[in-house]
Amino acid sequence: MKARRSTKNVLAPLIVLVVLLIGLELIIKAFNISRQVLPAPSAILSVCAKEFKVNIWSHLIVTLKVIITGFIVGVPIGIFCAALLSQFKILEKAFSPYVIMLVTTPFIILVPIFMLWLGFGLNVRILAVILQTIPIVMLNSLSGFNNVEKVKLDLMNSLGATKVQTFIKVIFPNALPQVFTGIKLGGIFSTIAAVSAEFAGAQTGLGNRIMYFSSFIETELAFGCILIIALIGITLFNLTSMVERKIIIWKK
């Protein structure tokens, strides 16, 4: 039963994807849409397959390095900061507006400033990913930590549990669904931040390749890079969801 459900979860989006690609292919050919405006999916796949090793692979590795490094650093910091704020309400009131400001600020407008300070290397892009990941993880984790049922907290208090014991035994486990929501969103924000940083002036990475290919009207390669970036975000989201299902077994 579980295997059948997993198969359906995989097949359903794949079928939709195939139908969309076939439909798009037919529409482009029927209306004779120029490749400079919108290349056919078959052309995108064909050109990208030929040029992948030469023009895409090395830049894909750079983008993955930036996303994964920033994500791995940003997620635990975000969870830790949320835990700290949840236990000290004065800190939560003081810092919450700035956390929301960081979530809502598009970091592409700040990347050029970071580059003036730190140069044009990978460190600037990794920093942008970290700063974009931390607040979204913080915001969701903090919501989970602050919304644990009061009866559970009262029970721990009646048993004489310390703040640390209450957090570890009750608050954190009960907040895990919201924490993982933050982590999944952090994966999406990490991908967006990495590509935005590459748009802003990097010499390597998939974002740079999109700008480069677009400037030379190599639309097949540009769209191919866009699809690869989308796949990175989807993969990171699904991997986090898999870990969530393994850890939060009571949700089943």
C-alpha cells in the first residue's frame, strides 16, 4: 500500500510534466514561434545535452556549492536563534521586526554592496544564501516553538522541569512540523539567493550562464539553465520532505 502511494506521488507530477512539454512543443510548432522568443522543449533538451559538459557542468557545480554551503550553515543558525528568542520574550520583541525585514528584503539589491565590501568570490554568494536562509527558518521555527499546547507546558512545570528540559522534551518535538516547513522554505530561498547573487556580478554559476547565453540569444541554453535551477530547488525541497517523514513519524 505504501509502495503504491509512493509510486503515485512520483508518477502523477511526471505525467503532468510530459503532458505540458508535449503541449508546449505542439503550440510552438503550430504557431511557428521563433526560437529566440521561446525554444521548443525538444530543442532545449537537445542543445543542453550537447553543450552540458562544456558550457554548463562546471557552473552547475559552483552554484550547487554555494546553495548547499549556505543552506547547511544557515539552517542550524536559524533554528538556534529561534530557540533562543522563544525562551527570552524580550529578545523576541526586540528582534522580530528585523527578522521579518530580512525575510521580505530581496537580497539581490544588497549583493552589489556585499561585493564592494568582500570582493567577487564565492564567499559573497555563500553569505547571501546564509542571510536569506536564516530568517525564513527562524520565523517558522519560532512560530512552532511559541505554539505548543499550554497543557503540556503546565505538566512539565508541575513536574519541576527546567526550561532546558521542557524545551528538549516538549517544545522542540512538538514544533518539528513548523521547523521542517522553515527548512523546506529555506531550501527554496537558498536557491533564489544563490542565483540572484550570480545575476548581480559573478563570473561563474548558472545565474551568470543565463545572463551570458541570453546576451548571445542562445535561448535553448538559457532556458536549460533555468530548468536546472528549478530542479535543484525541487530536489532540495523533496530531500528535506523525505527527512521530515523519517523523523516525524507521528504525522503518518
